Amino acid sequence: MSETRLDAAHAAMQADPEDDAARLAFYGALADAELFVLLDEEPVKPGAISPEILDLEGERFALVFDREERLSDFAKAPVPYAALPGRAIAGMLAEQKIGLGLNLGVAPSSILIPAEAMGWLTRALAQTPVQARDAIQSILPADTGARSLLPTLREKLASAGALGGRAWLACAEFADGSTGPLLGLSGIPKESRDRLVHAAQEALTFSGAGTTLTTLFVSPGSGPESELAATGREIPLPRPSAPTIPARRAPPGADPDKPPILK
């Protein structure tokens, strides 16, 4: 079985437990992953799940796996489960003060994560991003600190979905003379902006850069867009796919070789 992103992030974290950046990267990978939660019974209604709980010396852990095959290897029999994003699972467990048992006994990334860490992750994901208002005086090329955000930004913005538009990473000089990383965005639909800004905030949170990232929305064809295009480093955004038109189905009974389905 091939290595997963969580396997790699876990190995990097375990190689140097004092490395904050590696630990943050693991939590970022956990939040992004689709995880399979072992349930103690089939859901009675959609969205109402009851995780199987492992009780160890008074601490409770929900059992989750980053591959269906790993869940099967653990359970040794058909069992009910639910597939959810890691960020959703973290929020659910934090509310109930339950920890997370990841890939226990079936993968290199086997680990028990306490309930306190689920609370931290939930708070980290809820951080409010900074959006620029009138304080930017000029747009500068991305410095070394800003460029360190590029890998995580690319990953997070790509996972935000097909948005269209354009994005650049640069630096901003503010009215008080300070500078900081700037994410410039153009042509982003209004309904997608919050999602993109929060994805950028997560990139900052889990990069370990120790700075703030300001986001700036500009209009296509405007002066600020031209300045960003000339100065910043462009980050590819997913393009919306062309809508597909479903094939028109013939009415029942129109094809002599396909008799109507009786209900």
C-alpha cells in the first residue's frame, strides 16, 4: 500500500518532535484529509453519526482511518463507517471532548491525538483572516518570508475548488511603514471569496511562518491588478469546468428494443 500524505506528515513530525513547522504541517494534512470514521451503529438519519469510542485510562478516542482499506484491516469484518473531512471531525470531537485515534495498528501514521489537540485544531481553523482596506501604500515583490508561504498557499487554494480568477503573492507596504505578505485576488466571484480567504488563512496557520497574510481583492483590468501581475508571483487557481448538458432521454416506450420499466 502506497504512502499517504498523512503518513509522510506524521513521519516528518516524529523525526523531530520539537519542530513546530513539521507539527503544524501534520495538523494541516489532518484537517484537509478525508477520513473514515468507525461507527458503533448505522446512522439513524443523515448527519447523525455515533463513532465507535476507544476508552483508554479514562480518555476517549474516536477511531478514524485515512483509507477504507485501513479501516477494513483494523475491523476484520464489515462495519458501519462515515467519510468526513478531518476539519469536520475535529469540530465534532472537540465539542464532545473526545480525542482521535488515527490508523491505529494498521499504518505508519498510527497515533493517538488527545481531545485538547482537537480543540486547538478547531480554534486554529476558525481564525479570522485579515482583509485589506485602505492601509496599503504600495505593492512590492514577495520577500523570502512571503515566498515561504507559496507551497502551502498553492495547495490550500487548489483545494478550495474551481473558482476561476487569478491570484498573486506579493508584499504590501502599509501606511505605518511596515511590510507583510499580500495575497492579491482578481476576478473571484463574491460567493467564493470567504472560502478563498479562509483557505489562505489556513495556509498561513499551518505554514509556521509566524506572520500575518493580508488579502486584497481587485477588479480585472484595474490598475492594482496590473501592479500585482507585474510585481507578484502568480499562483494558479483551479478553473471552473464547462457545464455538461445531459443527453436527452427518449420517452419510455419510444425505443422498440427497450420496453418501458414498470414500477
